[in-house]
Amino acid sequence: MNINNLLKVIYFLFFLSFNVLAGEKEDNFINGVSLDCENCKLVGLKLKHMNLRGANLKNADLRTTSFHRSDLFGANFDNANLEDANLNKTILIKASFKNANLTNAMFFEADMKKANLEGAQMNGVRMGKAILNSANLTNVVSNQAFFIEANMPKVNLTGSSFFLTLFDVANLQNAIITDVDASKSSFYLANMRYADLTNSKFVNTDFYKSKLLGANFTNSDFSYARFLRANMRDVLMENTILTNAIKPNGQIHE
């Protein structure tokens, strides 16, 4: 056997053994033998009602996968691809999604207290009624997303983009919403008491009937924003831009 043929045989055996091991790793995860599935490919699987506390799914391909009602407390999804995944009603307390792809993923009623989503791609994500108390959503891109009725007190949204995003009836009390762009978004009936909205853009954003007691608007741009019937008592406004914004009483700011 010449050297080229020998190298081909060695490569084939290596490739075969690698794929067998990779398949075994995924099978062990699916069957509950192991919680380590880093770099696994689990596209489109049904992993519902499973106990996956502390699972390692870093760098995993989880597109369209369903974790509906599974327990994923403290799971690691860093750099994973969860595009179009279903995480509705899951337990994700202290889970990590750093730099993960969550495009169009569903988290309806998911419990995500203290979860870390720093740097995640979240365009089109659906988090209706999700629990995000003290969660970290810094530097995320979450345009055209859905946070209706989400419970988000003390959430950190610093440096993120929420263009055309719905926060209607969400609880954002004491939230950190600094250096964000939430233009053309909606905070209808949102609770934003004592929220920090400094250094941000809320151009053409709707705050109809929102609760803004004691919020901080310093150095932010609210041009063409709508505050009709909003509670703005004790709002801090220093260097705030309110050009053509609608006041709570319906009058227009000059």
C-alpha cells in the first residue's frame, strides 16, 4: 500500500470513529446518561419535560429544538444556535446564553431569573410573560421582539437595541435601560417606576399610560415620543430631548 492510500485509510478511520463518538455523546444526552453535550447537533429534536439542570450545551446546534417545560436551571447555552427553538415554560434560572443565536426563539412564560444573555442575537424573540428578574440582557440585538407582560424588575438592558419591540404591560421597575436604542417601540401600560433610561434613544416610541414615576430621562432623546396619560411624576429630565413629543395631557412639546 502506498503512502497516499495509507493516509486515506487513516483519515477514514479517524472520521468514522469521530462520528461514532459524536453520535454516542448526543445519544447519552438524549437518554439522560450525560448532561454534557457541548458542540452537539440536536436540530429539531423534542426534548420536552426533561430534567436537564446544569446541562452543558455550549456551541450546540439547537435550531427548531423544543425544550418545552424542561428544567434547564443553570444550563450553559453560550454561543449555541437556538434559532426558532421552543423554550416555552422552561426553567432557565441562572442559565447562560452569552453570544447565543436566539433569533425567533420562543420563551413564553419561561422562568429566566438572573439568566445571562449578554451579547445574544435576539431579533424576533418572543418572551411574552417571561420572568426576567435581575437578568442580564446587555449588548443584545433584539429588534422586532416581543416582551409583552414580561416580568423584568431590575433587568439590565445596557447597550442593547430594541428597535420596533413591544414591552406592553411589562414590569420594568428599577430596570437599567441605558445606552439603548428603543426607537419606534411600545411601552404601553408598562411599569417603569424608577427605571434608568439615561443616554438612550426612544424616538417615536409609545409610552401610553405607562408608569414612569421617578424614572431618569437624563441625556436621552424622546423626540416624537407619546406619553399620553402616562404618570411622569418626579421624572428626572436634564439635557432631555422632547421635540414634538406628546405630553400626558395631550399637548405637544415645542
